[in-house]
Amino acid sequence: MKFFSKLKNYFPDVAAYLFILLFVYAAVSKLLEYENFAVQIGQSPLLSAYAGLLAWLVPALEIIIAFLLIFRRLQFWSLFAAYVLMIMFTAYIFIMLNYSSFLPCSCGGILEKLDWTEHLIFNIGFVVLAFIAMILILSQDNQQKVASKTLKSLS
Amino acid sequence: MKIKRFFLLIGLTSILSIGIVWLLYVSSERIMQQENPFIRRFPPGVVEYMEQIDLGYNSYYFAGYSKGMLYLGNYTAPLHLYQIDSSFQHSKEIRIMPERSEFSFRSVLVRVEDSDFFLFDGSVPCIYSGSVSDWKAYLIPDTIPYFTLIEPMEKNSFVLRSNAASTGRNTIGLLELGAQPNFNLLEEILLIQKGGDGVFDTDGFLNFNSSLNKIIYLYRYRNGYIIADDKGNVEQRVKTIDTIQQAQIKVAQIGNVRKMAAPPVSVHNYMTSYKHLLFIDSNLKGKYDSNKAWEISSTLDVYDLKNSRYLFSFYIEKYMGIRMSQMFVTDSHIFALVDTQLVKYGVKNNLQSELRN
């Protein structure tokens, strides 16, 4: 029981660090091969027309969210932002798998080695991670609120 | 925040963000196909290199394809044809025998259409026709106008490009031979642009698409092509994805001679069509085209002639730094003349499914 409550306490932090790792890595590997990345999303059947904008917007968002994840006080909302970004990536992959005639990948670095189904599972994993972390933060907050209320009523 | 409210928030945001990606997808598709901002699309493995043979000369051109045989004409040996089957196993040299050859041929073009062939020379001007069974060419006795480009349409009718006698401008014309010979120039097909002289700025490539019965004319120095029916009525003026709308040419008049005063910017290098597809060898690099691929190959843009949409692009590799000069498309193969090489590609994936429709 003690182990679980400890896990509950650390889970949001661990999730935040994993997201920082993922986003920083993905953003840096995209920016390091910026030209290649722009070419790849130019090729993407989904986003070709917006390649110029997205080529810098996506890594920028990844870095900003990674930065915000450092702060504990912002943890809930930065995890929320990370969740939204991951949902969008997942939706992108899903549309690509189902509606596109060909599948280029532009995730950057080692993530490019994943095949599309592995990618989908990987992304859903991160979505679930953010989701659970947010619930745990909320339940802790609520417990604290209840605790402080009882403390107040006692005094 | 209450857990319940959290679930509501996360549910709505998830739906919203999926919706945004979906919208991006739909609008990007529309932009790409209708008002392409010069972004090419290279689906992988559209053409697959198969083999190539050395022809020994770089002066060959495609004269036609009939019954599994590819016919190559040669600009420097105008009465010779090279016949090769599509598996590159059997080849032979053919010599065309014109019944009268007192003309001094200057720009001979041979076309093989099924079991007939034509021999054109627009600078004489003359047209011969004959059968592939004996390769004897008979002079067509009708009066033929001078022409600079020609394509056979149905039997006895041709579309050609001529210089209008009064103005010297490039003009498309329809030539009818046989029982009721007729020739008329269609002044309204090629549009002269502001400041253009009607010769250089309207220069381009002429093609007749026999499966759609359409005349196609692609400008060399501007991003447009024209689709007209076989009577010469213009049906559509279409923009290619390339960006140059105004021909970038400077013309100088030196006495009687007009010359290019500055090197022109070519937009298109070559064009061919097969079934409902138009293949354009573009000379301009797209927004996100890879530099490396651009350097080592020619870029072919494929358009759908039925709805005049850009479909996708593919590469045909250069040979010893020299780009493809001509291309010929069949149901299963693409043949390209690259310098001295005849290169064969297999048709795959997206292109294969387009050609199957």
C-alpha cells in the first residue's frame, strides 16, 4: 500500500520527465536536420501546404512544453498541453495510416526507425501516461484541499 | 478541479484537437490540388528502374510504339529507325524508303501509329505516309503549309504549329488531307502575353492525346498548358504548379533577325501524355524539393487531364550529368532517352493504379 501511494506521488514527476526527454529529443533532432525535416513534411500528404509553418512550429511547441514541464506548479497544465500535442500526433498518424496513399515519416532521430503501427502504440502510450499523471495530480490536489478544509474546521 | 469536470475538459479538448488535425488535412489536400503553392509530392517507388541499353548516339527520339515494339527515330540519320521490343531482347535497324527523295530534308520527324507511319518535314514542307510492313513512304500530293511542330490525330488529320504568314506568330492549325483537303489556322489558341512577340513567348510543346481526343499545348517559358478538342476549340487553360507566369525572355531585333537578348528561363523541358495523364519535365525546383535529388535527376510532374489537377511527381535519373530528353509511357513501362541511353522503368504504386483506371 505504501509502495502504491509513493508511486502515486512520484508518477506525475516521472511522467513529466519522460515528456521532457521525448520532446527535447524530438525537437532537437528535427532542428538539427531542419532542411530534411521541412522536405519531409512537404512530402507529407497531410500537411504539405503548411509545411513551411509547421516545420518550425512543431519543434517550437515541443521545446516550450518541455520547458514548462520543469515547473512543478505548472505541471498539470503543461501535462495537459503535452497530452493535446500527443493526441494531435496520434490523430495525424491515424489519418496517415487510413487515408494516405503513401507514408513518409518526419519524427526525427531514432523515432523514425519505428514502423507506423509501433508509432501508434508508442504515441498512445504517452497519451495514457499524461492522462494518468493528470488524474493523480488532481486527486492529490483534492485530497490536500479536503485535508486543509478539515484542518481549518478543526481549528 | 473536480474529476468529473476534468473528464469533460479532456474529452472536449481531445475531440477539438483531432478536429484541428483533420481540418489541416482536408484544407492541405485542397490547397495542394487546386492552388498548389509549388510543393511537389514524391510518393515512393512510383517508377522502378529496370534496365538500360546503350544506343551509341544521343540523337534518338521516340517515333512511336506499336504491338510491343518501340520505334526510335534519329535526328541525324533521318531515314533510319531503330526498332526494339519492350524486353530489350530483339532489335533491328529499319530504313525508310521515300518514293521521291529529291527534297533536301532538314528537320525530318517520323511517327509510327499502329501499322502506319508518317514522315514529316515542316521546312520542305512535305508529309509522307506508308505502312510498317514494307516501310515504303509515299508522298502526300496535297499542298502542305510550312510547320514547326506536328502531331497526327485521326487518319488524314493533323494538328500542327505554324508561323502565321501575316504576323510570323506561332499559331496552331488543323490540317485535313485526303478527299477534302483543308487547312485552317486557329489564332485564338496561343495567347500572346503583354510585351511578347508571339514567337518566343508562345514557344512550347504540342501533343495529341488519342484516348481523350484532345490537343495539348504546353508553353516552354510560362506555367501553363492548353487543352483543346480535336476541332481546335479551347476547353481549358491550366496553370502548372511552376511559378513563372510571365515568360522571362528578352528579345532583341537586329536588322531582320530577332534574337534572345538574355538567356531565357525555361519552365518546362518536355511533355508527353498517356491516357488521362500528362507528364511534364519541369525545369524549376519546388519549394521543398531535395537539392540532391534535383541535381542528379529530371523531375516529372504528373497531371490529371480530366480535372486538370496536379497528382504527384517522380524522378528520372540523369546519365553522366545529362538530363532526360524524351519519355514514352505505356501501361506497364516508362521509357526514357537519357543522353545515349534508352532506360526502362517499371510503372508501380500510384502511377500503376492511375493507369489502370
